Amino acid sequence: MKNVANCPKCGKIFVKALRPICQHCYKEQEDQFDKVSTFMRKKQNRMSSIREVHEQTEVELTLIHQFVREGRLQTKSFPNLGYPCESCGEIIKEGRICGGCTANITTGLDNLQKEKEFQERKDAERRAEKSKGATYHSLKDRF
Ligand SMILES: [Zn+2]
Ligand SMILES: [Zn+2]
């Protein structure tokens, strides 16, 4: 059988055809979505924050985040919904990371490159140290 996988939610083995989760979990997720969307459709709930939605519907925060991220709950209609930035966790409404983190990415990459160069230099030094290990020891004996 091809495309057989463990459901990331319940761990059961299922055929991964249309969805990343099994039929059972998918149905459960849709029920949860119905709950949230029914709640949000009420006029007085339009301005609810994710936490309020969570408290009123008892749907998991991460699931509500997912619905917003997938665009199933439109932040245009519900301005206080959002989902966390993948980098710092700040609530955002579009993309994968917040504006601050986007700005930091360039700097971050620079730092990563510097860190890599530093490690390489240290490795080279260590190798050099090893190759003259004998000399090093004799020196140490002398002092
Ligand atoms: Zn499942
Ligand atoms: Zn961020």
C-alpha cells in the first residue's frame, strides 16, 4: 500500500490521500470548525479575540490558529483573530512570520554565517593544535 501514514493527531494508521489527518480526526476538526464559525457568525461575537473564542467554544487555541492561517476564518471579517508568528509567537494576520521577524531575518542570516565561520576557524585551530600535539606536550613539560 502506498501513502500510508500515522495520523499526526491520533496516531492511527490511515491512507494519506486527500488530507494530512485521518478521516476520524478530520471529522472532529470539522465539527470544531462548525462550532467556531457558528460562534463567529453571531454579530455580537465578530470582534472576539482568539482567547474569547476559545473560552466560549472550548475549541483548542492551536486549532483556531490553524483555521485563521488557512484562511477559513477571515481576519477581514473578524479583525481580532490571528495566529502566532512562527518565529516569536506574536499574533499575526498574514504570512508566516511577523514584520519584526521579517526585518530580523537578514540580520539573523548574517549572524548564522558569522557563527559558521567562527566554528570553522575553531575547528581548523583545533586540527592544527592536534597535529603539533607532540610539540605542545614537550613544551608543557618544559614549563
Ligand atoms: Zn486521526
Ligand atoms: Zn515574529
